Amino acid sequence: MGDILIVDDERDIRELIGDILEDEGYTTRLAGNSGEAMAEVNGEPPALIILDIWLKDSKMDGIDILKTVKRDNPDIPVVIISGHGNIEIAVAAIKQGAYDFIEKPFNIDQLLVVIRRAMETSRLRRENLSLKRRETQAAEMIGESPAFRTLSSQLDKVTKSNGRVMLTGPAGAGKEVAARYIHARSNRAQGPFVTVNCAGVSPETMEETLFGRETADRGVEPGLLEQAHGGVVYFDEVADMPLGTQSKILRVLVDQQFTRVGGSDKVRVDLRVISSTNRDLDDEIAAGRFRQELYHRLNVVPIGVPSLEDRREDIPTLARHFVEQCHKAQGLPARDFSEDAVALLQTMVWPGNVRQLKNLVERVLILGEGSGPIEARELPQDGPRDAEEGRVVLAGTLATLPLREAREAFEREYLLTQINRFGGNISRTASFVGMERSALHRKLKSLGVVTSSKGGARLAQFDEEEREAERQVG
């Protein structure tokens, strides 16, 4: 149920409240002044605090304690009690984040109702935080391709530091998954992971969203930075952050503090910052849309997240992982993929990257044909097909070529696709296409296709163009 800290300078009152609450099944702790109260909070944060405004022989009054608690432990509900109640004090308490205000002498039943509601609020907040942490732990990195292993190695190197990380890569490649991976394996894993969707928040509301606000009628409303205290704040697509907000974020990174919109008190935060973008920030800086100083603050450790095109070997593993996810979360059939379906997935174009693959798997399972393996015919095709005759309709350019040139163009494109599909592995490619390895090498050479040491293939003429460019630069 969680324990309740009762702070009152009158011993009889704090012991009376403690006895009543323990009769109701709560565990209580007692404090008679601000020093004792802060020692209890700093030692083991309680689930709720009942706090008197006026405390004799104390360095801090109730409002000062409230400010400190809400700054360092914003999720703890605080119920204010006072024998000198007036509207001004109540408004000041609520404005600083108090859950409720009760005037002495209080009605026991009224106090119990407020405490039950506050404890329920505390429970829901803890459960919400627990769910967020579980979501972070569930952010799995899936893959075995060279590009994926390089990414994993780089991420593992930054998990234990507090350095700011800039993740770059195309939309849908998995930048947020990479950010959650860093958080889950860092010394901040028990703290929150808060995402700021820079593209999804309007410029007019961005500062309130980040810094929170204080109003007379609604009191303190913490922003995302305050909610991320002790954990990680993730700026998703940071290039979309308004220029005016960028300068304020820069100040937060320098000072680790800010002021809420409409407020005057400084709020201190302990944050690790991870950012992502699918744009070239050098171009954004040159165009005057992104502040160079902020870029240098955020780009301490740059890490590139590869596209799905660069890790085609991982597609079967990823696809099966998404099937398992859909089965557990939605009860969809736990189907496997036929060999033809796997081959087609690995040769498809993926402009939406991993996110597109996940959506495709979910759609196929929803619209699927039974519980057997997913067949190639259930997957979307790149070009129009004649379903009855199984004929492929040729692309316009290919259809205009003489047979020999068309055959060479087809073979070149087909082998390029297969080699890239298998990450440049000639043995696996030869096995799949049904050729001897030596014969495949001869065919590739005759078609002007060269394999890359980085895992892949391209046309020989591109290598010649690169060498010529290097000679000119040299």
C-alpha cells in the first residue's frame, strides 16, 4: 500500500493522525520539523506526505518543503493541513503542486477521503512508471547483419556513460528503439524515459509542453523535462524543434535548470539527453533553421542507424519477431513464412524501413489465409501480375530492349538484388540462385558487377567513377 509521512510540529496531532491511519491499514512515519521531514524523504521517499504549513523550530516552512519535494520527487502527492487556513495560503499550496488543502480542525472522514484519493493517484503514477520501464526493457534490438552488429557495438559503448547521443538515420529505421536500448542498459534504467515528439508539437505549445506551466487556477503542471528528471529525455526528430525553443533548450543543457511558463521559481533537473533526426543538420544550420551551438551540445556521440536496405539479412528474423509480437499482443495467428515469402520480403523495396515491415506483417496476419505459413502471394507485389497465368508484366524500359540486352539487364539486376539480400555473401547467393560459386563469379564479372568488402554489390562503372573522382581530388 505504501507508507505515509506525517509532518506536524504538534506531537499530539501527528500521533493522532498516525494512529487513525494505521487503524485503516496504512504504514506511517512521523516528523516534527523540516530537518526530520527532509531526512525521511531523502532516505526513502514515502507514497504520500501530510504536511503542516507552520512548523516551529524549523529552517523551512511547509511551502518550502513542498517546493523541494515537488522539485526532486514530483510524483509524491502532498496534502497540506493548516490551522491558519485562508484562501491565499490554499492557493499558494495548490500552485506549488499540493494535492489538496485541509484546514484544522479537520474532519477525520474528510481527511481519510482525501488520503484515499491521493494514495490512489500515487499508485497509478507508480504503475504508469513501471509500465514505461517495462516498455523500455522490451525495446529489443533484433538482427545479425554486419550493419546491425556495428550499431549494437556503438550503442553498447555509450550505455554506461552520461554523454549526449545523436541518432541519425531514415524514418522508420528504429532510432527510438536504439534510444530505449541505451536507456534500458544505463545507470538511469530505473528512471523515466520521456519522448518529446518535436514534429508533433505545435510551436505555440512547445515551451509549455517542455517546461510546464504555473497558473493561478490550475497550479503547477510539470512539463516533459520535469517528468524526465533522473532519467532520459529523447528529442525525436529534433530538427523540427522551433528556433525560439532551441535557444532555451541550449540554456537548460548548460544550467540543468529552467523556469516554468508563467512561473518564477527555478526548477532543477538531472537529465541525459538523446536526440534523433532523419535530416542533415549541417544543411539545416546553413539554412538558418537549426542553431549550431545546440547541434554541438547534442552531437557529442553521433551514431548512425542503418536503413532496412542496409540490413536485408535481418528481414526474416525481424518479420518473425513481429509475428510473435502480434500474436502476444493481439492474439493474431503465430504463422511462419514460406521460403518464397522470405525471398520476396528480402527483395522488396522498404522506404518505410523497419516500421513499414512491422505494419506489413500485422496487415498480413489480420487479412491472412488460415494458420499455415505465409505465402508469397499474400505479400504486396512490386509490379502488376497476372494472377491466372503467373506472368510478370515487364517494366517499360526492359520491354523495349533487344532480347540479349534485356536478358543481361535482368540478370544484372537480379544478381545485384540477391547479393545485397545476402549481405554480400557469395556462397549463400550461389546456393540460392543455383550456380557454382566460380560460375557466379564469372557471371558477375561479365555483367560488370563487383562485390563490396562492406557486404553488398554494385556495378563496376561506379567504382571507376569513384576512382576517377579520387584521382581528381588527389
